[in-house]
Amino acid sequence: MDWRIGNSGWITTPLPPGQICRLERGKPLPPGIARQAVPPSLLGSLPVVQGFSYAVIGSALVLLGAGGVVADILGDLF
């Protein structure tokens, strides 16, 4: 099942133009970049990765390691 279909009322906070391009794997999150918590209903369906956390940044789901280092970016999901 597609999570977005059952949760159509959940809205992300868009990033200003050019901000999503500043996200890079292996680099820390840029200062001041807005992120949202992943909705619990989605978080429960994601794999648990020890020592990592998830965040929603713009329309992307981002896997973050220690110190906010970007481990992976799943873009344009929302």
C-alpha cells in the first residue's frame, strides 16, 4: 500500500529553491535547513537502522547518521 494515499492530509514544508541541492551523502546537514519529524504511521513501516534516524526535508525522506550526517536521500517522496 502506498502510504501517501492513506495520508493525503499530511503536508511537507517546502524548501526554498536550491536548498535540496545542498544535501549530500556523507556530509552534515547544511546549517538552517528545515526538517520535519517523520509521521509515526510512516516511521513504523521503515526499517530500523541502529544509530541512524529519519527526517523529512522538503519532499525527501533522509536517513541521518551520528551528528546529522546524511547517509541516504530518498527524493521526491511527498
